Amino acid sequence: MYSRKVNDPISPHSERLVSYMNTHPATILGYAKYYGETRSAVSARMVDIDSNGFVVEVEEENGSKSEVHIKFKIRLRSYEEVRPTLTRMAQEAEDALGLVKYICIIFINCYLY
């Protein structure tokens, strides 16, 4: 795995954050395609995160795999900044890539917006 950075406020939470984020594969793929500029990616998974950004392993259409380093615009100073930062980034990627957004409520009703 990746070495933990001393005094990095996000590194101690990396394993848990990576595990959680990988339950959202479409979001990770959006990050890779937009921020990582890997438009031909067919799958992606987060492998590490710290206060400067995160690393995504990307699989391309031809089956090749590579790692993409995606930097945050501003270094995160606390764990509490992770969720709003990743949420903003996901929304920006979805908008830029023209992805359809759905709101699903209680796994029954889904609304396109």
C-alpha cells in the first residue's frame, strides 16, 4: 500500500475513505475521466487519498491499467473538508462530462433532474 504521510490530517483516514469511495464506482470513474483526463476509461477505483489529492487506478478500453494522481485545488486541512470537497468535485465532473444525475429516495422512487 501507499506510505502514510506524517502530520497529514487525511492519511489516518485513508483506508476507510478509500473503502467507502469505492462503493461509488461511477463517481470514481467520473473523477478519472474528467480530472485525470482518461476519457477512454471503462472502470476506476480509488487506491489512496491524502490532504493533497487522491490516486485512482484506471482501466482503459484496451484493458491497460494505470494510476492517475488527482490533486485537490486547495490542500485539505481537516478530515471534515473531505466530503464537501469530493462532492463538489463529483458535481463538477458530472456537469462537465454531461452525465445524467438521479436522486433515489428509499431505493424505490428515482427522479431525473
